[in-house]
Amino acid sequence: MKAYNYTFLLSISLVAALGGFLFGYDWVVIGGAKPFYELYFGISESAGLQGWAMSSALVGCIGGAVFSGAFSDKYGRKKLLIVASILFTISAYGTGTAMNFSNFMLYRIIGGVGIGIASTISPMYIAEVTPAKIRGMFVSINQLTIVVGILAAQITNMFIAEKIPDLSSNNEILLSWNGQHGWRWMFWAELVPAFLFFIFMFFVPESPRFLIKVGKDEMGTKILKKIGGENYAGNALVSIRKTLSLDNIKLSKEHFMNKKFLSLLTIGIVLASFQQWCGINIIFNYAQEVFQSAGYSINDMFFNIVLTGSVNLIFTIVAMRFVDKLGRKKLLLIGSGGLTITYLILGGFYFINFNGWPSLLLIIMAIAIYAMSLAPVTWVVLSEIFPNKIRGVAMSISVLSLWISSSLLVLTFPFLNKILHTSGTFWVYSVICMAGFVFIFRKLPETKNKTLEEIEETLLREQ
């Protein structure tokens, strides 16, 4: 393996991946605060308002994903990540100070815009600064920080929340420290990593591929030399110029209507949507309902979600170990097939009221399967398969579809759970996972051990 500047690569990748950490924290922190802010704002009996509260950040994600790709192609990856850090800071402070439901929703949406930007740009930036042989592992760092952010939110929620006496009434919970103040501190804790993200982003360079694309070859080459030396920089510069010259027409609607580009974009959209509709995120966002259906109390819920977060972290590290060895496609097939079977059995357990540890074990298994496959590998594939010329916009469209799918997932769960019960809902997700397995098997190409430029040439030739 070539001698790359791993210290430099790791440092700039970790800073960019702070966007992933905040994405994970902001996205999951609401799950622990949910039993308390719902009582505070008086929405605990409304499935519609509960779904809207949980999905409000996801609506912001859609907005962030819509403009982030195009703006990053025009202004650069770095500037967009700085904007995301500012939005996370505003959201964390404002959500914790909200005195009414409307303000709470507004600040959640602002945070969602930050998530939409970070989820689009962070993995793309890492992919553009990392050599082919180690790109899968390095892009997976972003997923690792998402998982660490999720676990940090879960642990923070558990330590902030005071123990609630068994059989407490809703009014007693509302008047408790948790109901009045605790849930606010859960959101305010995000201020620390958000501020650090803002500061550190000023010390990382712009993506060399973006710099070369906009004609700043000298600056881009300087960064490439720092990454891999003189020879690496020279070869990378030739490859980047070659692929950009293949797309030297002005980016336009006709460019995206090209059959080859549409085929790649379809793969990105379906894969991004499937990552959400596989159903795992319901466990994080609706932990209260999922675990109470399995016979656990609110106090048990905090421990259980930390347990699931820990499993999520461990198996994300497993994925980082194998994504460049087994390949992207094989891991995604293992994930979609494994979830199909796990959900089928889990739905059966809920159906016959076989509650307690058996259901918890299957939930942990599902999270482990997801964490080592669909969660990290989807972001790796999305950051790889699109041509240099349209990578920002195409990535943005794919992530937009991901957040639309996530919004629909979170909005529909309260209604599905009410109509089909928890058992029927997981069976629905099982069918979706089966369909995802078939699509991945038939349509997804393998991209491991190829430079972004080699992937571009190969995919456009095969489509």
C-alpha cells in the first residue's frame, strides 16, 4: 500500500465527520426527550402532532439536501459545512429554550437543515480527499461519528433524566424535573460539539477535486501532494482533468436526462430511500413505543436505547473493517436479507405477545445487521457512484430522497402502529427489505478498490 499522509487524512476526515456526529445527536436526542416534551406541550394524545414533532427535523433535512449539493458545487464543500455548524448551534439553543410548540418545531426544522447539509457534504468531502484503497473505510468514519453521536445522545439523555417512580401519572411526570427542565438540557448539550465543529472547520482545506473543477489547479495539487506525495498528486490531477473533460458541457437539465446518468441517479435514489424504509430508525425515534410494546417501562427504555446504541457502534466498526475487503454489494445483500428474516420473526414475537428479552434480543440483532451494512455502506456508495461533474447535485438529490423517505417513515409509524399494531408494522418493513435485496442483487455494481475517476468511466460505460 502506498505511503499516504494518514495523520493529515484522518484529522481532516474527523473534522468533516463532526457533521455526522451532530447529525446523529440531533436526530436521536428527541427520542429521549419525547415522553417529557409531549406532556409539556400537550400533544401526548395526538398521533398527528407526535408524528409532526418527530419528523419536523426531517422536513428541514429535505430543505438542506435540496440546496446543499448545488451550493457545494458552486461555493465549495467547506463553506457549506461551516453553515451546517452554525445551524446546529442555533437549533440546540433554541429548542431548549422553546416555551411553545411552534417555536420548538421551528428550531427543530433549523437543526434539520443542518442535518440535511451535513449528511450530503460530509461523506462527499471525505470521499474526495481519500485515495481509492482506503476510501471505503474513511467514508465509513462519517457513519461511525453518526453512530457515536447517536450513542452520545442516548447516554446524555439517560444521565440527565431523573428516575421516575413506577406508576407515576402523566401529571406527575409533567411536573417533575424531567418534564419541566430535563428535556431542555438534552438539547442544550449539543451546543458543545456544534461550537467545536464551527471552530475546527476553519482549519481544514477545501476538497482538491472541487478546487480543480473550478480551475484552481495549483491549490488542489498542493493538497493532493500533502495527501500522497508528488506521484500521487500528478496521477490524481490527470485523472480528475480527464473525467471533467468528458463532461465539459455546461451542467443542465439535459445532462441529467442522459440515460446513463439517469440510471446511476436511480440507483442512488432507491438505495438512499431503502436505507430509511428498512425501518431501523423507528427503533431510535420511537423507542418509547417499541420498548413499551415489548413490556418495558420508561426507566427501562433509557437503558435499552443505550444498549442498542452501543451495539450500533460496535458493528459500525465491524463494517469499517470489511467494507474495503468484502465489498459494498455483498455487505448490502447481507444487510437487506438479514433484516428481512429478523423482522419476520420479530413481528411474530409481538403478535403472540412473546415480550421481554426475546424481543430485545431481536431488536439488537436488527441494529447489528443494519450497522454493519445498510447504515455505513449506503453513504459509501452514494459518495462514489456519481461523476465528478454532477457529484454535488446528484448526491443532493439522493440524500433528498433519503430524507423524504425518512420523513414519511417517521410520520406514518404512529398510524401503522395503531392500525397494524407493532407486529404488522414490522412485517411491512420485512417485505420492504426483501424488495431491497432483489434491487441490490440485480442493479448495484461493485465499486471497491477503484478511484472515483475509474468508477465514473466504468459505470458510464456499463449503463
